[in-house]
Amino acid sequence: MSEFSWAIADWKFKACEDPSWLPARVPGCVHTDLLRNGLIPNPFEGANEKQLQWIDRKDWEYVSEFDAPPELLAHSQAEIVFEGLDTYAEVYLNDIHLLSANNMFRTWKLNVKAHLRAHGNRLRIVFRSPINEGLVKLEANGFGYPASNDDSITGGLGDTKLSVFSRKAPYHFGWDWGPRFVTSGICKDITLVGWTGYRITDLFIYQKRVTTEIASVLAIVEIQSEIAGKAEISVLANDGQRWAQEAVIVPGSQTVEVALEIANPKLWWSRGLGEANLYSFEASIRALDLSPASRSVRTGLRSLKLIRKPDDRGTSFYFELNGIPVFAKGANHIPNDSFINDVTFERYRHEIASAAASNFNMLRVWGGGIYEEDIFYDLCDEYGILVWQDFMFACSMYPGDEAFLDNVRGEAADNIRRLRNHPSIALWCGNNEIDGAWSHYKEDAGWGWKQQYSHELREKIWADYEELFHGLLPGIVAELAPETDYWPSSPMQAITNDAEQHATNDSSHGDIHFWAVWHASEPFENYKLNVGRFMSEYGFQSFPEYKTVRTYANEEQMALDSEVMLHHQKNGRGNFLIKEYSDKYLSEPKDFVSFLYLSQVLQAEGMKMAIEAHRRNKDYCMGTLYWQMNDCWPVASWSSMDYLGRWKAVQYYARRSYRDLMLSIDQNGETVEFHAVSDIPESLSGTLEWSLYDFEGRLLEQAEYPIEVPANKAVKLLDWPVKDRAVKYDPLRTVLIGRLIQEGTVLDRKEHYFEYLKHLALAPEPAIEVTEVEGSSGSTFVVKARGFAKQVWLQSEEEGVFSDNFFDLVPGIPQTVQFMKRGAGNAAFGPASPGKLEVSSMIDYIKR
């Protein structure tokens, strides 16, 4: 009889002191259950967050009453599996205490055969307040830890930081882009599993050596058995190959390794380098006269390494996939919602498909959120998106007692085992920013944390840090996922146990988080001066578009300093930083709604400068991951896609600046430089064409040059002197356009202006025309203008994206764009009519 699995459903919940039960949705949490029952207002509207802080101070309980399926009871073994309990949970089955859980990231499994009834089972789970638990732990610890983003003030706790004591998503306690909703509840499925004789509990495809000629792997099969005897273990691949061997099984748990060799494997490649080929493997066991048991996994065959080698400029830091150096292009990912169970498959697919459509090849799962759902990694596997995976520790110091470390040990093992077959996993990273924030080996560096403690306590806190991030976690990665590299903290220079360990803005080793632009108000131009080996964080904020802002604010609140607008800005003076930069680079907006648009233009221009500076320095710099891809609620933040999945201007800019073959134009003093950057594994011959136009569309100068772009390299193509032309032509009314051309096809095009946007002489009436292309079923349009138009913005009635947006129009040079509707049938995007189409440009949003 094969293994039987059944999910427990039909839940109800209540506060422990309340007499009446209410319907609940599982998986879910207390906040969303209260919302569905009409007991709280929308947490994301206005400043409602402040009114809902009482929820995390209460204890809550969930109950399900069920009859055990006969198919389950027919088995000799029955197990209950809790995939996610958030966070402090006491579990009772038929009034028998089964479990005390204390980690939302762990999986809990218990044998319940003796406790199950055929009828009238009652599963009850009591969730204790994570705040009250944290207060107890803080008192027992005797001192608190720094936790910069723990919004204890909104939580009514003053300066008392509790997040570090609980193994739950750190961002639940607030962050500088997210609200404070400290959830409790059943956050993943609870299932009953029955089995008889034996079963396969895990299958790991350990890739020992993978080349284009052969893949030598081990299928590591974990077996649980209640019998002893000879067995056949077989592994079947989806290409028809089969391997089998005999084994002797004994009661208990054991591991059998089956060696597999696959000739001429179809390798897994990241987006841009090749197909993301995937294999399925099914392991089976057959013994005595019992039915076989099996387990299947999907993976991609590849060799993937982090290369850190000394060179004449420091130490390299890049990923090598199947022997090819990969320039990582992408962004940091945070959870898609404050309430993680509200994230649907479609929302995950929209994010990953948007990343692929924007020419990403990497996302960093940042350490203040969650170990993502399986579907997130499945989609990354399918779309060829590499994943830099943090463990869930960020911007805080943590306890080091044995109970805490044991808990983390279980958490790490559960998640490594769950994720290790995904070919997209490129790196396990211990934490976000803690090494640099504490800066143990530099007295005058860091965030001022260590100075708050005595010397003795400082040494203890740092020793606990090293035990966790330099001892426990790398040891578990080496044991359970030996093919995957580990990096203790991001950013960091090296593991040296001295002052050279901690990253700086000009590190020539390790990775860098560059935040002087934004936090220190440094100009965008400084992105070009601070380029490291791998830029794993940097960013600039903008507001979401007006339609999204209206989901949390009314017309009376449309002001930079309104209570609601300030509440939906979690970065202190963030709204005013946006204005400060906007005043420097852009014209004055005519009203607040116009400021929303201009903030997106500003963000996009800043990120373009950063991304292209990083890519022009390819070989020295081998990665650029801006902060951040997405939002967990509707808010002004660093995201390139707002909470509702609407692409901001920067998403379109990133799509252009992340092209696998990119033209970049950069001015340094009196010289304009033309660069080509290739992430393509073949060299390219073609033509560089440059054209100088005035804003009336008159061609002033033009030339072209034959070019050679080496495979997978960055190269400067041309120095273009400005000095004489600056006298000859008005720089406020002139645009330089560059094109990379091969056999008549334009591979990339960029514009360059000689002054800040605020000074350019925009046409007061650009007269933009949009014409539907015949035969496109209303999905494709030609856009042109009679006058010079900057940052042309197409808005659709239907939800979706355009092939290009926020682009410039020079008279006489049209642009063709296609609309792709979101969730078109079974696809993430599909060509369709946008419905009502609106078009505007920068002139419509500035004071004249």
C-alpha cells in the first residue's frame, strides 16, 4: 500500500479569552482571519497599522475537528506534519499535548498513530503572543540587542527591541519599507501521512561533477523502514535512463547512495546564457512482497561556483556557471506581502516573469524576510534566475545560547534540505549587513552598536556571532549542500578575523552595499566613483503611481507631508530626500500627483547611472543587484515594481540597462564615451552609429564605425569630444543618439543629454500621436511626436506592461511598443489590447 497524505482543513479560531469561534483560513494568520471576519479595517489603508498593534499582544487558538480517513488508518504508521507554525505554538490532538513549537521556519513531524480516532478528532493549536514571549526572553537574557529596523515604537514598546529573540520573519516587526504586523497563525499546511513497511523520506541529487560531456551525480535516497530485508533501489530519469542496485534495509532510518552518470547532459543555464533545462528523477524502493514506495524531485544539471581569487586589483567575486563567468544582473527580493499567505501563484509568477522580461539573471532573497515558498524557487528554476539565498538574519545581533543555536540548527537543516535540489540556488549567505554594522575589528566603524556595551559584553556578543555565522551555518551547508558555496555576511570583504574583514564603499574584495547615494545625500554621479567587485545593494526611492497611492490615501491626503503619506514612508525623512534629489535634477512638479511621476523618473535615472557604471567595469565588477524588486504593501520605497505588481519607470530602465548586449554612453568632462557590454558567449561584429539631433528633429551630425565586441566582455568603443560641439550647438536643445547595429538590425540604442533634465528645453506641446499597428489585434502601437518629448508614459486600462515605456521621442523618430496583458491565459504576459490608453510626458507634470 503506497503512502497516503491528507491535509487537515475546516478551521476556526478565536482569541483565547473569547467565548465564540470564527471561521479561519489555513494556511493564514490571525490578521487576515480578523480582516475576513470584518473585525479589523484594511491594515494597509491610511494609518490603520497603528490601530492594529493590539493583535500581537493576545494569545490565539485554532481548532479543526475531523474524522480520520480510512485510507490513513489502514496504515501501520501515521504521522502529522506541520510545515509552518508562526511561531510560539502549543499543539494538542484529542487533548494530548504533542508539541511546543518556537520557529516559523521549521517543519515539525510527529507520530500520532496511537492518538488518532476514526471519528471526532480535535486538533487544537494555541499561539502565544510573540511580544509577551519576547519580553520573557529579554528579561531572562539580562540585556537587549541592537535591532535597527525593529519598529518597537509603533508597537508601543518604546526602545525595547524583541525581534531578535523569536525565529520568525524579521520584517514582521517593521522595516524601513514595511509596516509592523507581528503575525501568529498556521502559515503552511498541516498534513496527516500514513505509510506501511517503508517509505522514501528524501531524495537529494548531489552533483559531484558536471561538464558538457558527462554529469556524475549521486542520488542520495533516505529511507524510513519498519521492516528488515533485501530491497532494490532504483532511480529513473525523465529521459528514460534507469539505475538500480540492491540494498539491505533495517528498521529505522538509513541512507542509500546510487551513482548516476549521464552522458552529454542538457545543462541548466541562467537566463541569457542558454536554456534552463530541467531533469526529473524518481527514486523507488521495493522489498519483500510490499508495494514499491517512491519519491520524485526536479533539478537542473550544472556546475555553479563562487569564484574568489586574488588578482592584481584585489580579489574576484563572481559566479561561474558551467565554466562561464556570469555577470549577475538583478535585484534584491523581499516578501511580496506583509501577510505571506496572501501571495498567490500568479503574484509569484508575475514577479519572476517580470525579472526575466527585464533581463535579470539573479535575485537575492534577503535575510530579513522568509525562506520563500517552493513555487518561488520552481519559477526561478524554470526562468533561469539564479538565487542568492540569505539565511533569515538581518541588521541585528542575535543570542548565542544553546537553545537558540539548536533552534537555528534545525531551521537551517530543514530549509537547506528543502531547497538544495533547486539548480537556481547559487549561494547561501549567513546574514544581511551584520558584519559591517558591528565592525568588531574597527573601533570607529560600524553603526555605533558595539559602543553601547562593555568590553566583556562586546566580546561575548561577537563570539556568539562567530559561532552562528562562521561555525554553525557554514558547517550545515557543507554537510547538507556540499556543492553550494557559503558567504558569512553581505557585505563583507573576506574572512580574515581582522580589520580587513569589514566591507567599505571602495572595497576591492568581496561585495558592497553602497548607500552613500540616498542615506548620505551624495549625488547620483558618485555611483560611478564607487564600483566594487560585486554590488549586492544600492538603491533610490520613488512613490508608486497615482492609481496605487489611491488604494491607501484619499484626495485630501495627497501631500508630501500628510499623515498618511508620511505613514506610508518608513524611511524617516525619505519623502523629503526624494524632494531634495528632485530639486537637484528635475524641474518643479506642478502638483503632488505630478511629484509621484517625477519621483519615478528620478529613481530610474539614478539606477541607470549605477547599473551602467557597474556593467562598464565588467571583469572587475561582476554583479549588480539593486535594492529592491518588490514591495510587501503599497508604499513609497526603493522598489521597481509596486505592491500591486505595476512596473515603475525604473523597471523599464532596468530592462534596457540589463540587456545582454548593451550600449552605454557616459560623459566624463569634455569627453563622451561609448561603451559596449556583452554578456553573450560569442563575439560580435557590427557598427556603432552616432547621430546628433536638435530638439526639432534636425540631424546635425552623424557617423558610424565598424566595431568588434568580444564575447562576455565590456569594451570602450569610442571617445567623442564635446568641447567644439558645445560651442556650435545649444546643449539644452541637443541629444546624442547611439546605436549598435548588426546587419541592419538595431541591437541597442541609447540617448545622451549634455545637461540635467531640469534644464532641457522640452517642447511645450509635443503633440504625441499613438497609432495602432494593423494586424496586431490592438496590442501594438507606433508612438511619435511633433515636438521633443521626454519620459513618455503610456498607461493602460488593463493590468500589464509595455515592451518599452518612459522613453524619449525626438521628432521624426517613432517608437513601436507592444502591450502585454498580465496573466493572459496560462502565461504570465500575453499580447492584448490595453483597453483605454493614456499618453503623457514630462512636460505635463512640471510647472511652466
